[in-house]
Amino acid sequence: MAHLPRRRFMQGSTLAIALACAAACSKESSGSSGGPVAFEGTGPITWVQGKDNSGGKVQERIDEWNKLYPDEEVTLIELSAEADQQRSEFINNAQTGSSTYDVISVDNIWVSEFAANQWIVELPADELKNDDIIQAVWDTGVYREKFYAMPFATDAPIMFYRKDLLEQAGAKVPTTWDEVKAAVDAVRKLEGYESIGGFGGQWAKYEGLTCNISEFIHTAGGAFYDEQGKLLLNSPESIAGMNNAVNGFKDGYIPKEALEWKEEDGRNAFESGKVLFYRQWPYQYANNLENLGTDKFGVAALPSIDGKDFVPTLGGHNCGITANCKNKATALKFVKWFTNEESERYALDTQTLAPILGSLYEDAEMLEKFPYLPILKESLDKAKGRPHAVQYGDVTAGIQDATYPAIKGETTAEDAIKAMETTLQGIES
């Protein structure tokens, strides 16, 4: 594919405001015909997402749809568990003109890119919006003031901790980074846990690294861009945030093993007692509940650093209808069903996915079953998005390329920020 012209873009979780290439801007959102989308055609469709880590709960929900609408059967297609590979599969499917994928799970940070390239179609916002949807979550589906991708699960990280080990060591649940280090030191005095990892996260060289380092930069008061799209990255605050991460590895409180961890790697380490704290998305709760039980783990807010509240990265996935989908009427009908209150309640209840509906964070039944919901809601309220960009693949690769050598101890925080700045300048117009 020819490279798109480089454009200035802006950071923020509320609007995907990157400018598209000139060719894309000259067309309507529906595709090459230039006319409005016709949601016509009923019949079988596919729902395509990353690997289902819930043990089949997604398929069980789709089975309910297929009982209700046997003539509009939905087939689940599972891709890799890794976001980068999912994105590549979606792009390849679109560029080859394949109609294999109908409704796809779009990471909210891809919405600008997918919409600008007309890989997904504009959706009828008035048929999908309701007042219970968290506004910042709804806005992740917006590109150039049009709605392209309906959220079905939002996301913000929380801190999982080994309750049993903290209790054995007589340590309290930390609320600050200094208390995290003190708790790690205390647990390392226990027999058999002398080398336990401290504060784990997703630090392998993939999208998780972008999420993790963005949090350290934002928490220190740094930023990638201002509201006008001016690059702000090379600042004392951003360098301080990068340095906190670098020192975490250097001082041994972020385990070296985390340099190879993606979500599931760290979860396995946490459940096997190899790491004390784990920065992770809320889906882990269901797994920990099944594999550890409530006596061995707990959930808390991510710790403040240097007196500043931790700023989580806003995650989440949206439903996009592909331009090549043949049965768009069924696809839209499925999106409405897959994001209604019953489906949102099911996803929370069976997979501990963060719901898009604000009322479920206050629901008495859900609170009794998932007492961490207020912590998750607070994390969502504080969260910031990664930089939204039509060329997001270039952006996240630049962030990872600059960060990884620094956390490995091969370059300094200052070097990393300067390298990142140089790359992002090259992506601007």
C-alpha cells in the first residue's frame, strides 16, 4: 500500500481528531461509491475478535443470538491474542477486498486509521446512542465528527495484588510507589520468596509497551501533544516519567522478566506467585477468581508516583462493520444486540469486561459480585488515551523503538524521549 501523507495529530480519549489523507477526505464514509451507507442484506455474518480468554463465554453469548435468529447466524472467528497481529489481520482482509470479516472488534485506538481508510463504515449514531453510555467511551468511536465504531467493552488498568503474601509479610496494600517498594522488600524476606518480582506489567515490545510507558509519562505530568496538536513530548515531566520506569527496572522493582511479558505472561506469573503486583486490565479478575480464589488476590487502584495520581491508559474495543460486509442489515442488528444492557451485563458477569454503561458500576447485584467496580470506574475517570492518528502503526512503533532500549538499560530516559520526539516529528506534516 502506498504511504499516506503525514498529518499532524492530537492526543486524547474523547475525540479521534487526526486528519485523514486527501484521498480519503474527498470521499464519504461509506466507501468508494461516495454515497450513504445502505444497511441492507440479511443472512449469515462473522464476528471477528482476538482470542477469547474467558473459556468460551463469547461463543455462549453468540449461541443465544443464533437461537433467536437462526436465519442470520453469527460465526465467531478468533484471531491472535496480540493486538498488533489482530490489526495486521484486519488490514490485510480489507486491502485484499475479502468479505470474510463482517463485524470486527476494533481497538479504540485504531478507529481513526480504519475510518480514514474506509475499512469500516459510518454507523447510524442516533440508533446506537443512549444516555447511559459513558461519554468518553462513546467518543472513542468518533472520527471527524462522524461515528464509526460502537463500543462494546471499555478498559482501564487496575492493580492486582497477592493478598496472601502481603498478609504473611505483614505489609499493607500500597497506595504509593514507595509503599509498593516497601511491600516488595517485606515479601522478599519470606522464605521461598526472596526473588519474587515486584510490580509487573506488559513491557514486551508490542502495543502493551505503548500503554505502559504512556502511563508513566502521563502520571509524571508529561504529554505527547497539546490540544492544538503541538508536540510537547520533550519536557522535564516526560523525562521524569520515563526515568521512573527505567529506574523501576534498574532497582529491581519491575522484574526483568516483564521485558518479555504480554498480558497473559504476567497473569500466569502472578497466579504462580512469581510477581507480587500486576498492572492489568480487569478481564484478569475472572481468571484470578477461578485460579486463585478471593483469599489469595485483591484489587486496588494503581499507585501514585512522586505524589501524583497514577494516570491509566484508556483501553477498550468497539464494533466496526467492514466495508466489504454483504449483510449489513444483519451486522447492524447484531451490533445493537451485542452492546445492549443484557449483553453488557453478561460480559461483566462472565468475563469481567468493563461495561460501557455507567449504571452497571452502581448496580447492587454487580457490586456484590464485583466489589472492585468503584476502583475500576475511578481508573476510567482518570484515564487518558494514546495519541490518535491515522498512521497509528507508525506512532506506536516509534514509541516502542525509543522506550525498549531505555528500560533494558541500554540508553537513558533522556535519550529515549529525544528519540521518540524525533520519530513523532517525522510523522507530523
